[in-house]
Amino acid sequence: MLDTGGRVIEGTMTNVFASPRENVLLTPDLSRAGVAGVMRRHILEQAAKAGVQVQVTGSSLDEFMQAGEIFLCNSLIGVWPVRELAGRGYALGSMTLRAQRWAAAC
């Protein structure tokens, strides 16, 4: 989902993350719209502890789609990798796998 300015907010009942490069994690700034979920907070905390560069930002859909990997999360599904978005395929990358481990330990 996008806000009225075209910035990524979240998925349907999920928070969203992207990893544009190794050891970097992006997630939308939810201060104006969206729901900051429990699993999102847990992943942000674990990423910070692991030394991952976390950026909470107002990114466009194009910026998110340029990332090497994208994943969704919530407290019910844990971490769910995005494998395709708008016809573009995404690999199951190392950041998604790390987030899955963090979610499993929650």
C-alpha cells in the first residue's frame, strides 16, 4: 500500500522491509500512516543488535522495487519473502533469512 504521496506504507495486514544491499534494511516511516506491528518492532530491534544499518524512510515503490530482496511480516505469519512484484522476481536473500530466524525466536 502507498500513501497519498506515493510512498510505501505496508502490505495487506503486514509490514514491509527491503534490503537494497548487504547489511542494510529499509522499512517505511509510519509516523503519518500505517500500523507499526509487533513483529516489525522485533525485527528492527534484532537488526540493530546485529549491527544491521536500519533506515526508516519514506521510500517510493520504485525505490523499494530496486532492492535485491523484499519481505513482509506480521505476528501470525512471521517473515514472508516477496518472490515477485509487478513482474520482477526477487531472490530469497540473506537478510530475509536472518529476519526469519529473528521472527522464529520471538
